[in-house]
Amino acid sequence: MPDTPHLPAVFTNWFESRNWAPRAHQLELFANVRAGNSALLIAPTGGGKTLAGFLPSLVDLHQRSAADKRKAGAAVSSGSSGLHTLYMSPLKALATDIHRNLEVPIEEMGLSIKLETRSGDTPSHKKQRQKRLPPDILLTTPEQISLLLSDKNAARLFADLQFVILDELHELVTSKRGDLLALALTRLRKLAPNLRCIGLSATIAHPDDLRAYLVEQPLSQQVNLAEIVQAKGGAKPHISILETKERLPWSGHSCIYALPEIYEEIKAHTTTLVFVNTRSQAERLFQELWRINEETLPIALHHGSLDVGQRRKVEAHMAAGQLKAVVCTSSLDLGIDWGDIDLVINVGAPKGASRLAQRIGRANHRMNEASKAILVPSNRFEVLECQAALEASEAGVQDTPPLRQGGLDVLAQHIMCVACAAPFEPEKLYEEVISSQSYRHLEYDLFVKAVEFVATGGYALKAYDRYAKLRPTKEGLYRVSHPQFAQQYRLNSGTILDAATLKVRQVKPRGPNSKRPLGFGGKMLGEIEEWFIEQLAVGDTFVFAGQVLKFEGLKESEAYVSRSASQDPKIPSYQGGKFPLSTYLAEGVRSFASDPHSWSSLPGQVREWLELQKEKSQLPEYERLLVETFPRNDKHYLVCYPFEGRLAHQTLGMLLTRRLERAGLHPLGFVATEYSLALWGLRDLGLAITSGRLRLDELFEEDMLGDDLEAWLSESSLMKRTFRNCAMISGLVERRHPGKEKTGRQITINTDLIYNVLHEHEPDHLLLQATWTDAATGLLDISRLGHFLSRIDKRITHSALSRVSPLAVPVLLEIGKEPIFGSATEELLADAADDLLLEAQL
Amino acid sequence: MSVNRQLQPRVEPSYRQPVPVCHDLSLGQELVGLHDSGGLWWPEEQTLVVSDLHLEKAASIAKTKGVMLPPYDTAATLEKLAALIDLFSPRRVICLGDSFHDSESSARMPAAYRAMLATMQLGREWIWITGNHDPEIAPSVCGERFEELSISSLCFRHEPNEDADCGEICGHLHPAAKVRRMGRTVRRACFATNGNRLMLPAFGALTGGLNVMDNAFSKVFAERRFSVFMLGNGRLFPFTASKLISD
């Protein structure tokens, strides 16, 4: 570590005035950055992380302005020519936090620093002014940086850039926004030779990934790493699993059984954060808590789909200490300092050890006090998961995923961005792109294909050369062929969106036969995923924003709803924000389930359940796959226990269904949970296995990821949805035409057709490659399924039973609650059409 | 051994198998067959009808908007049409308008596609009904042009005519229908008819569909009295309008 330079007096005085002393990690980071290095700070929330990140920038700005004052004779101040510091964060609740961490210190120290924000919502006149007269510090998003980089004056704007501060970097790098940011950083390093990157992160499994992300990588194999500063960890948290007197449910995710106990805990603490995994769980739990809230404790709701205004209100009340509890999803996961939270309750499965650690970090921000957390499993399998998470936390294990490989669709967007600013030389741009850790392994051929994709669509059939958007000049530089294309890019970029969403607006209810048009101008309640609304018919009721709502209809990109008198929503859930169980915790669950010696720490009910399983069937062994078959109600079931998360299980279910179909066993459907998968049909599956007609080793053979997967994917709606996303990000289809907004709905039709044509005629096209990569890790979780299949290859145990086993009960109870897959669309249609024929004959 | 040639059954060449399956529908005074490809077969006149091919759509959009959609739509559409012609061996083919995505498309179409089209046209009558996208078709493209055409009791035009008396066959709106079953929805291109008028789905590979519950259809089929036949794989799925949902 370099020698610690002293903070200017203004700063030390300010710390003293607050009775604070700068923390060791704050000074260490400051020293590293002053020495000209980029650095990564790893610290728990509440460690003054954001201030630590800003300290080098504030001191530098202060000293610049002091120097300016000294040579007061000079007319112009030097610091105002361009941007000095960029700050980026994935946080939605950024405004509140920045105020506390930045505006207050600046004001109290009397620093003359201009601070501004810029996002998609910033009015265009302000955006224009920011380009002309940039502030010292700009708080913004990766998309906005890309847009600024596409400006013709980008070189001037960023020439004097000193610092880029990336808050919650561990979260930023997990998505395509992280890819976009990685590419933007390569550009910024070229434009601003003095640039230093400061990454702020929670504790993660692979800190070197982030260290490499922050700095330029050489063309050789060697890896450059940013300096690392690690804050001393605070006291170990007190985590416990709720000891319930109630009966633990077999299945489900509602935790209603524990409601009174959760309520008692809320009463006994000052402020409690109640974390749940999905928005529907948040809605449900919030309603149920209020149903028993006899003392009308101030309990609020916070999730990412709610209207911004409503969220801000909750955050403000929270900061003012007026709330007793907030029921929230990951929208509150990230590093907001809320002060007086003394308890975190995690309802449902923790899903990942690091995720849990970050949630628990919300409680008690005085670093040396222990946070207190209670885990509430919502069913018996989740008890195992909670126990695994608890042990991981005690051992300090992290299970964040490794750094993702940069997406090709994002690369295409970046190429257009660079071209809009100035003509570029492909070889030089390639070297620039692979200087980022995310795109290090990109082959030159693939890069060239991406350039061709931007220019002409990159099709093997060179049909569009005469319409090319990028054309080589005599000097071999690529330039945008018409200003219209640059304008198109600016309107369409910045669309790293996960799912098309619709705004939810509350209107007055309409009678069933009313011809009156839907009223508009009602209150905005938030946003909801398009696919959920697509499943609704007018008149259906569902829970959203803490109330039961009736769907009234759809107009452009808004869903109209009215308040419903009904207590029981007809459409039970919508699963916003589901993420699969981490591989690490999955292993923990597998090991618990297989090893009776480890059961002493489990609650009695769960122990008995597992004992019973051992007696009636057998325990799933750690390195093997257990497959059970049994008849029930005229149907024959096959249940297996891969413990690989719902997404991988769904994909597995689709593929097994196809194989069983081919074997002539006519499966009827399947349902998947986080831990197991159940398939059923009218034929005796157990008999087929014992008689040797169906071989399990063959059924679960890894080659299902070849042709079967290919055949299924060509018609999978998940694949088409993934493709749509890639098509939009890469700029193939427009999100907006100048002057007219295209809604997500219209795009659906078009991209599905494009997908069909492309899949048939050029299956190895760049965009399909990008789609495939996304699907492998995203909605289909193919990579995880692949690991699983090779792990259990020839290691399958069959247990033929005469009735349902204890371990199979949870997944069978999910039938009817979870969507059932397996019956093809054609059969659905035939079924519906046959109904009609029957009716006609009556 | 003498063979009475007239009584000998005609041997179908094997590539003609399987025999085309159509859903019979009586329209005006004629019996027509709806095929799951979206084409219409009129056995009496040995006539095949398709609508809204939108040939060269991707190229047209690439040229005018710089959006580079896959340039395979024309080939895909022509291949599908060729297969259909192979299946029915029609004496006459009627394209119900919007056959080309814009007025220059017919002239701009690459030689390979022109050859494909010319091959299909050999030995049969070919009729282009003009549509709003292709009021002009380049003279180099063979086939007769009509704004509308009556044969027997049927009338063929691109856009539905509000006061057509009966037996109208049209396209233009790209009908598609959506049904819900067991919590899932299915949306497909479809034929739409009220017994007097039949609207064909768009045949082109890159042509989207408009939901028949959309207001644009209220003038075509008054008071939602119509049925649809959704395109399936090897069959059609009939529904009355009351069973359909909007987008």
C-alpha cells in the first residue's frame, strides 16, 4: 500500500465535526487512487462505502478549485471544460442515498462542486446543456454513457475525465448493462488517459473478476488487476431459523403458517425488513399481515413494479424512522443505508448464500454490531435450504456467479455507438474491445461478423450491401452512411430491458355490458410484465400494489384495472422476479437430504419427514439421481430429484416429455419445483422401467441437449422471447421510430416471424448465436442442466413404489398451482375446438 | 389382354401424397376448401387463391428504414407457394393483392426469385389482384392484373367492399385469432367468414396478423357475427367469434 497521503484540512475538520474519523479502508482506497491506480473496495453496507468511493474525487476537485483561486488573475477556471467524475449505480433508490452520502458532505464542507444527474427521464433541454456545460460530477447510467459516447463531441467532453465510480459493481456486472458498461469503459480509457476506475462491491466469491473488469487488459495472456482494498468485516450476524409451533407446510411459498410469529417479531423490534423472493409473495404477505394487524402498526410494501412515487414515499418514511416494517423484494436488496433496522426476516428460501448475506447486511449499519436475522422457510424442502444457507454464512462462503462473457448483441450496439461518434478502424476497435475483461476472449472473426451485422444485417445472402448502414471509406475506416441511422441509434439504444412491461392504471369500474369507453387519466399503480397481462381475460382479478384488482382492458401500453370488492383473487400469482437456487446451496440441500447424520440440527417435523422417506422409499444419494415411480388416481407418476432449480427442471421436463413421447409412453404433463420434477401419464412408467422397456440411463442421457433440445427450441416461446430481447438490444428491430412509439406487443409479432425465417434459413446467424448463449444461462438454464446430466450419468437409482413417497408429496401438491407444461399448443387448440363441436351438436 | 384405358384408375405420382386435406366451406353458391397453409382451393374451377404474399418485404424495409431483417422471406414465401401449387396442380392461381410489398418490389426482385415465380406460372392462368401495397406491378412480371374479378358467383378483391352482395373473397387485414385454454393463450393466423364473405390470412413469411377482435373488423363482419378457422398443423381449428379474445 502506498503511503497514506493526508486529507486536506477541510475534510479532516468535517469528519471531526461529525465526531467521525475516516475509516482505514476509506484512507487506503484514497491512497491507492491518489497514487494513480484503479481500485476495488470490498466492504459491507454501512461501511461508508459510497463516501469512500467519492473521497478521491472530492479532494481532487477541492484542490483544483483552490489552485484556481490562487491564480485568481487567470480569467477562466480550468476545471469546467469537461466532466471530472462519473458515478454509476444499479440502484433505483439512488436519489435518496446520494443526497445523504454526497450532497450533505459537499454542502457542509462548503465545496464548490457541481453535481447533476442524467437518466432516461432527464428532460432533453437539460441533456443538451449538460453536453455544453458539463457538471463536475455526473450521476448516471451505463446507457446514458453510451449515448454521450456516440456524440460527435465525445472526445472533448471526456478528455479531462478523472474518475469513474461504479457502485454496487457486483450487481452491475451480472447483466447486459454490465457488458455495455465494460465496452463504454474501454472507450473512456482511450478518450481520458488519466482515468481511474473505482469499484465498490459487497463481498463476492471471485473478487479478481471485478479487479480485472476495472482495468485495461493487455493483448497477452497476462491479466491486469486493479488494487484491492478490503474493509474489515463487521461482527458475525446472528442468524436463526424460525422455530415454529405450527405445522410446517409440505409445499407452497406463502409462509402463512408463520404469520403470527412474524407479526410478534415485528412488534418486538424497532424496524424490521421482511424480504421475500417474488412480487406476488410480497403482495400476499403484505395483505395477510394487515389482516392480523390489530394494533395497526405502520407496515409498508416496496417492490420494483410499484410506481416510483409510491416507492419514494415508502423510502422517505423509512428514512424518517416512521415505519415498523417494510415487506420488500430485491428492489431493496441493494446498498441503501436506512439506519435503524434491527431485524431482517427472510421469508422463503434464501436462494443463495451471498444473496442472504447482502440482505442481512441491511440490518444494523454500525459495522461492529452484529446484524440479526431470522429465516422463515415456507415449506419442508426450504428448511433444508435455510439450514444450508445458515452454515454457509457461518463459514463465510460466497456463491456469486463468475463474470459473464460479454453478449454479442450488446457488442453490436456498441459498434454502432462508436460509428456514430466518428469513423472507426475495425482492427483498432477490436483491440479496444478485447481490452475489457468481459470481451477478452472474443475472436476477431466474430467481431468482424458483428460489424457486418451492424452494416447490413450480416446475412450469408448478401442482399443488402447497397443499403448498408456502415460503409468503408477509401482509408478503410467505417463510417455511418446516412445521418438518419445515427438518429435511429440514439432513439433505440439504451434499451437493456429484461421484459416488456405495461403500465398499470387504476380506473373506475365498468359494468359488464357497459359500452362506455375505458376512462383514462386514473392513478398509476406501477408496471407489470406483459406476459402476465396476456394471460388475463377482462374481469379476472389479481393482487397488485397491495390490493385486489380487476382487469378492465388494455390500451396501447397501459393495462386498465379497477379496485375489486373480492377478497380472493382469481388469478393466484404472478411470479415477478424469480431466481433459481444457487448451485452452492443446491449442493447443501442434496447433502442434507442424503446424510441422516446431519439431521440433528433440523426441526423435528422435517427429521420425521426424511426418516419416513428412508423407510417408505429411499433417500436421494449425494452423487446419484433418485427416480421414483408410483400410481395414483388412475395416473402413473415419475418423480425425480435433481435439486437444480426450477428453470433447469422445466427444461428437463420438456425434454423428458419428448423422449417419453417417442418411447410411446404418452406423457400427459409435468410440473417443476426448485428441488424436484414430476411427470405423469396414463401408461405404467414404473413397469416400463422394471421390464427394461424404458432405460433410465438412456432417458437421462446427456445427448438430449442435442437434437431434442434443438427441436424443442425451434418452437419454444421462451426462445422467441429471448430472441426478441437480443434483436432489440442489437438494434436489428427498432424500439421506437422517430415520432412514433412502437409498443412491445407489436414487436412480439414481428420478432417471432423473424425468428422463424432466420432459424430456418441461417441457423448460425450472429443473433441466433447471441440468443442461444442467453438462453443457456437464462430462462432455460441449459448450462446447469448439462452439468447435472453429466454428473448423474449412469448413476440413477430407481425406486418402484405402490404409492406416493413422502419426498414426492411437495411436488404433487404443486400440480394445479404451478403452470402445467407438456400438452402441446396444437392439442390445446384441438381440445378447445372439440368443445365447440360438442356444443354445436347439443 | 385389353385394357379399357378409361376405366383404369389414374395412378397418382408418389410426391402427390398425401392427398390435400381441406376444410369444406360453402360460400355464396360455391363449395370451397380452406387449406392449413392459408391458401384457398376451389375445386370446381381448379383455382388456388392466396392473399398478401408481401414479397420483398424485408428488402423494402431495409431500403426505406435501414432495418436489416433476414432477406429470406421472399424465398420462404415462394417455396411455400410452389409446394402448394405442386400439391393442387391448379389450372388457375389468384393472388389477392399486396403480392409485392411495395410498387418497386416487383421490378427490384432478384433474378433467382423471378425465375422461381416464372416456373410456377408455367402452364396455368395467373391473376394478380392489385392491392394497396402494389397498385402497380412491373410489366416484366407475367400474369393478368385486375382490381377485382368475378368468376361464377364469387368475387375476388383485395379490400373487403362494405356493400358486397355475396360470395366475396378478400384479404388485406391479415386476420389472426386468439383463444385461451387452461390458462394459456394461442394466437394464430386464420380464415374469417360470415358465410357471405371470406377473408384469407396473409400468406407471406414476414407478415404479421391483426386480431379479428380489433375494431378494423367491425365494418367487415357486422356485430361480430362470424367464425374463424385457425391454421394448425395438418388441420384447421374452427371457432365462433364469441370464443375469441382480443390481444
